[in-house]
Amino acid sequence: MTILRVALLQMASFGVDQDANRRQGEDFCRRAKEQGAQLALFPEMWNIGYTSFDLGDPEAQKRWESRAISQDDGFITFYKDLARRLQMAIAITYLQRWEGGPRNAVSLIDRRGEIRLTYAKVHTCDFDWERALTPGTNFYVCSLDIGDDRVNVGAMICFDREFPESARLLMLKGAEIILTPNACKMEVHRLAQFRTRAYENMVGVALTNYAAPQENGHSAAYSPLVFDAEERSLDNCLVEAGEQEGIYMADFDLTAIRDFRQREGWGNAYRRPHLYGLLTATQVNPPFIRPDARREG
């Protein structure tokens, strides 16, 4: 039996104090490793604590943009070194420096300290200050070494999980586990929506949110195992946190997940993509027209 133990690092940030955020992240990573974690997942845009600005204040926007970092920045290289020393994968999140405007990114660092995947949020919240972000242009999956085995891991960020296409594309690209950094209130409807992403795609999903009072916690992970071999219903919730800071462990049974994916009918087994052309149409009709929505880029 192969188990992937993911640590959901539910923290409240120190805002734009990147040094304090780095130290807190290090402490939580070390504690996660002591609890047997093979991968630690941060909440969204951790280097600046998902701090925002007033879209009507150009100077505030410049200050915010100046806090963006590259993968050569000491904040990222610190976590690459930490992953190597702990022999634990780390999914670190940050405001990424980018031409034309920063990106909301996560980099998955393997246990050798190498970046295996960097994903930028595709579905930016253009109805708010995230309009200043450059959206990502693709979804990615990598093969992650976890010691005795490898696992195919993908990523989406916060608002991405509210679009079924995000998880579906990651499943089609081979993801077995989807990591989801988050920074918003996780209430019953969003949690149910996230649980469904696991069920409909036969993938494991793991989400880390900010603790209260910054957000409301409720970091969660769900297995795709919704029925046993005799088709009896199973509770696929691996963990759901409360509101407080903490390290919440999610144990994904990769052996059972892979067996389930071999025999059950969701995911890509019985889809009929030749009928789905309208899903990629760019026209928007009432009542869904929004003047601030970017259809491309």
C-alpha cells in the first residue's frame, strides 16, 4: 500500500512582512515533517499573505506589484533548500514577478529541492483587484518522486476550483492528486463543490486556506473513493479543519485510488467529447455578460 501524506498548512499570515511569513512557513514545514508529511501545501500567495490594494489607487498598486518575486529570489531559494534538507516536497505560493503584471503562482518543489511544476492562476478574480494579475495560460501535471513511488500531481488555485474545467483538464493530463492553495471563505457550498471535483474526476484533491481571522480555515482534502468494491457508499472526506491555525494531515491511499480508477466509470471512461464543442465557445449571452471579464489573456 502506497500512502501520500499531505500536510495542509493552515496559517494566518504576517501580511507583507515576507521575512516573518518565511519564518512561520519554515516552522510549519518542520512540524509537518515531524508528523510524517511527504508534501506540505501553503495557502494562496503566501509570500505577501494574499494582501491586496485599492484598484483606484495607482501608487498602492505600484507598491503591491513591487513585492512580486522571481524564482531566483531568496524567498523561493530558501524553500528549495528547506525541501532538500527535510527531504519533503513543498508547494510554496507567491506573487510572481511577470512582464505585464505579476502572477498568482504556486511552485511545487520536490524533496531534492528542485522545482517540478510552476502554475499561475488561470481564473483570476477579475471582478476585484485580481484584475491586476496576469492570468496563467495552461494547467500542468508533473510526476513527483515520493521515495518508494511516484505520483502525478497537478495544481489549481482558489477560484479555479469553481470551474469544473480546471480539475477536468488536470485529470485528462494524468493528475492523480490536485493541490489547491486558497484564500477565501470556505463554506458548505464551496466545500461541496470541491468534494465533487474529486468524485467526478476520480482524483484526490487537497486545499489549504488561511486560518481565522484572515479567512475561516476549513482546509480540506477529499479522496475519489466514493464507493467500495461492492458499490457501498463511502465518505470521501479525509480531513476538514476548523478555523484555527494548525497542520492538518491528509493521507491519500494511492494504491486504493489507482485500483478505483481502473474499475469505475467517472473520469474519462465514458465521456463523449465530440458533443462538447460549445464548452470552448467564446460567445457570452445574458445573464452572464460581465464587462470586467477577460475572455483571453
